[in-house]
Amino acid sequence: MQKTYRALSSASVETLWQKLTNLADMSSWHPLINSTNVPQGLTAKPGLIYRVIPRWFPLPVDIFVERVSPQELMSVRLFPVPGLEERIIYRLESTVLGTQVSYSIVLRGWLSPVAWSVMRPFVARVAGAIAKAAEETAAQTVKS
């Protein structure tokens, strides 16, 4: 199962990238994450493993950062429960109309149909949530 969601943002690529890679702050904008164990200031780097607590079930999930291309792409892999594997790719692209945020998710394993039916409404909001959070950050920076 694979799906890509996109959103257009007026925030700059730099602002979006800072918001995306500030792993300690992900719970403030990500509709699936309640909290992380990442110390403040630590950003995404390949090989980093961190833990999140999802909003829809209170079991910790380890996330492995696979690949990071600065201000362009971040790829992570999750193994929430036996029988389910998730691969997520965040991609940022500068366009004439603004910055496009893409959120691609691939589910594998025999539990993927069940997980997809539960996660679908939340997953559909991730790209828009990161765009909105970055725009709010940019607006606060301008006011300061």
C-alpha cells in the first residue's frame, strides 16, 4: 500500500526544513505523534533512531532515519508491531507558487490493510499540517 499527499505552503524551504527536522517538536504539528524522546535541538541525521508515542495507541514506536538530503528529502522507516513496516518520505520542492510539501507513505506486511484503515484519516493531514506549522512559525518570526 502506497500513497502520496501534497500541500502547498507560502513558507520558505528553509523554514519548512527546520520545522520538519526538529524532531523534538514533531508532536506540535504531526497528527499521528503524541510525543518523542528526542532532546531539544537534535535534528534528523541518517542512522538516528528515536522513539515516538503515537496518538492512536500508547505503545512506543522506534523510528530509524534512513536518508537525509538537506532542505530536500527525509526518509524514515518504522516497525510499529510485528507484521507491519512503514516507510515515510518527506520531500520539499520550491515552485513558482510556493513550496510543495510531499508526504509519501508505504505500508508493508500482513497487518497493512488494518493499519491503513485506522491511519488513513490522520495520514491525509500530515503534509498540510507541516505546511501550516511552518507558515505559523514564519509569521511569528516576522512579528518579532
